[in-house]
Amino acid sequence: MAKRVAVIGSGVSGLTSTKCCLDEGLQPTCFERSDDIGGLWRFKEKVEEGRASIYQSVFTNSSKEMSCFSDFPMPEHFPNFLHNTRFLEYLKLYAKHFDLLKYIKFKTTVISVRKCQDFSTTGQWIVVTESDGKQESTMFDAVMVCMGHHIESFIPMQSFPGIEKFKGQYFHSREYKSPEGFQGKTVVVIGMGNSASDIAVELCQRAKRVFISTRGGSWVMSRVYDDGYPWDTVFHTRFSNLIRSILPWPLLKRVYEQKMNQWFNHENYGLVKGSKIKTLFNDDLPSRILCGSVVVKPIVKEFTETAAIFEDGTMEDNVDVVIFATGYSFSFPFLEQSVIKVENNEVALYKQVFPPTLEKPTLAVIGLIQPLGPIMPNAELQARWATRVFKGTWTVPMAKLEQHDGEFSPLCCRGLDKTLQTDHIEYLDELAEGSDARPRILPLLLKDPKLALTIYFGPCSPFQFRLTGPGKWDGARNAILTQKARIIKPTRTRVVRNSSNNSLVSYLLKIFGLLALFAAVFVSLQQS
């Protein structure tokens, strides 16, 4: 009899977890408290308790070739960056293609997940759910928690004295939906992440004045990168990742700064970050700052009844609205703290998936990460690994988990200020080891050099992790070799003659650039 697995949530992580259970011959039951799939990507006009919430204009920050599931490419006519409605359409296509809906129980809330009395032997769980006012208890062999981390708003009220006296309106960015109703108002947006910049840029077209208040600033990236390609298809390559890993940090930091400032000088725009590399994606923010539509200010030191006083001593009076884009906290209200303990918004998870204190690795947290790249392939590989552990085809070294040393150290996840971040390619490879799906470049170079070179120098797309191992997909090779055509197709809606120089010259210039880079690295290492 197949092992029964409870999947909590039917967003990106919940859908791929359900599908991975089926791939491994497990029997999933997915519990979704709302009436449809999509999680974060399903826009609703009103904020719903227990669900992530987005504003109407949200687009993806990672491109379609990097954001899709590894055995289900997005339709080639889809644009490279998707509006939330289009991404939800993709999730529904995925669910339909793999026939996932029949495993989902909608309008069903998980009340509690607790160990069975003989858990140390069986690893089983009792899951209590509620639907239509009726509660039901069911035994499962394993549980996959797929809630994400955009549900519980975080507003550090103690950091903003006087906010309780403020007579205007204030709320968290989770409650923001559209610019309607902000005509002629003065708005202060606190924070400097993707949501803060998106909201400020959108509101400045309606509001009287818009301020962004930030403590540390950020590097602003465009979705449009070298030669007009999506940023992540250029940035996230195995070759680029190797260069970044071998460059000394001072040199790498200088390279980052020069690259970021090629677009505009961040210091002149009040956006310089400092020692850490923190980025946001917004193609319009620099223009809005340049036009005076958005004004960047230091962090708010204090609020009065009508004004915001900033750390530099300046004051903006007659403020109507304050929007806190200050991130999220997370918790597991249906779990006992002996299972997963969240303290100071931190939780220890082995490879950011398994609680290290469990006697049996039968509970996995999927998608509780903020990767420096798209979350979809990360969540999928987490689920592929976890379901192999549940099935018994991969062993987690439970006896070593509590030692907190070497390769078995649990990764500490923090929920604020993007500290759930993981290195994209290295983390994908680490997860792929557990699902036997990591691509081997050198053997592949001898067997299929064209594919090997495309994998190494091209985008590290999810299809790379379907070439081998359980779950191998026959279409993976073709998907990798044709991804450039799918990137270009939705933008080349008007065909023009290629006026560029001979491709051989371009190729030689790239080779020269690589040699120059290696020479610079060598000189730097010699000097250090």
C-alpha cells in the first residue's frame, strides 16, 4: 500500500509537492483553505486571512524559462516576465496536465498536525482538518508543509515612535491592492524591497507626492539585462557562478558595484546600499526619481499627528497615508513547538527542508526560502528530494543532524530582510544530489558536447535537473537547446534584418573577454 502524504497548501510548492508524491508512487491529499489553487499568485480584491496577498499589478521578477517546472515548459508565446494572471494560468495548465485537482480538498483548513503515539517507530501523523464547520482526523505517513512566507505581516511598531498618534491612514503593503483612492494624497512608503518600489512607482501616477523611506537602500536592477535578455538567463549560468565563487570578495564587490552603476549612479539617487549586496527589481524607479515623482528619504525617526520626521532632521507635513513594506514573519500554528520551533522569527531546518529534531524524517517544509533566483525550481527539487526520503529511496542522516557541524549543519532560516536567501545554483545542485538529478558536466561533455556547453554557459534552467535520475524527462534536452528561441519569440513580434557584425567577430571578442577576465583574476590572486 502506498504511503499517504498530507500536503498543506496548493500554491506553487503545494502543487509540485502533490505531483512529486505521485511520481514516487505515494498517495497525496492536498488541503487548501480557499476555493482554488495558486496561493500567492491568485489575486483577490480583498485580503483573506491565512492567505498570501498581492496587488493587482504584480509581475514576476524571474523569467519564464527560469521559473517553470522542470518537466513542463511555459507556452512559448508567453512573455518572458508574467503578470500574476498569466502565471496563475500557467499553474492551472500544470495542474490540469498532471491531473492534480482530484487530489486537492478545497475549503479545508488544517487545524493541527501532531505525532502519533508510536511516532518514534512509525513516523506517522494525525492531521485534523475542518471543512463546512466539521472537523475530521486522518492518519498520514508523512506531511509536506507548503504555506510559503508571505502570510503574516510584519510591522515593527516600536521602531516608529508616534505612529499610534498619526491621524492619517497606515497599513502593511499586504493590504495594498491598486492605486485607486490615492488621488491627490501624500504617501510615505517605508521599506526598500520589490513591493515598496512597485507601490511607490504605481502610486506616484495618482498621488500628490510619494516618498520612499529606507534605512539601508538597495541596488536597483532592471529585468532587461545584457543584449536585452532577461536578467536571470544571463546572471544565473554555471560559468558565471564559477567566476563569482573564485573571485576574492573585494574584487567581486567592485564588479557588482560597477555593473549596478552602469545603468545609473545609485549614490546620486540616494540608493547606495553599502557593504551588502541587496537588490530589487524595478524598471521604472530611476526614471520616477529623476522626474521627481518619487523622493527617496532616510528612515522615519518619528511620526506626529500629521507629519513624518526623518533621521536627517527633515520633515514632511500633511502626510495622508503610510504604507509599511517591512516584510513578513512566519509561524506554524498547527504544529507543536517540539516539532518546529520558531523563535525570534528564526527556525532551524536541515537543508531548509527537514526539522532536525524529529526521530523520523517524515515532515518536510517546502518553499520556505528566498532564493537568489526563482523559487519554483527550488521548491520542486525540495519536493523531489523529500518524497524520495518518504519513500525510503534516500536516507537522511538523522543521527548527525543535531551535531550542527560539517555538511549536516541545519541552515538557519530568518524571515526578515531577505535572510531566507540561498545561493541559487549551489542550492539547486545540493538538492538535486538527493533526487539523483544533478547534471554531470564532464561526462556529458564527452557524450553530448553541444548539450554540455549549453548547460555550462547558458541559463541554469530547471530542465537541467530532468536529464538523469528518477523522474527523467525525455523532453529535457530539447527544452534546453531551444530555450533561447523561446526567450526571443515573444519579443520578436516584428522581424528586422540582422545588422550586427559578423558572428565570428562577436565570438572572438567574447573569447578575448574571457581571457582578460582570467588574467585579471590571476593578477588579483598574485597581489593578495
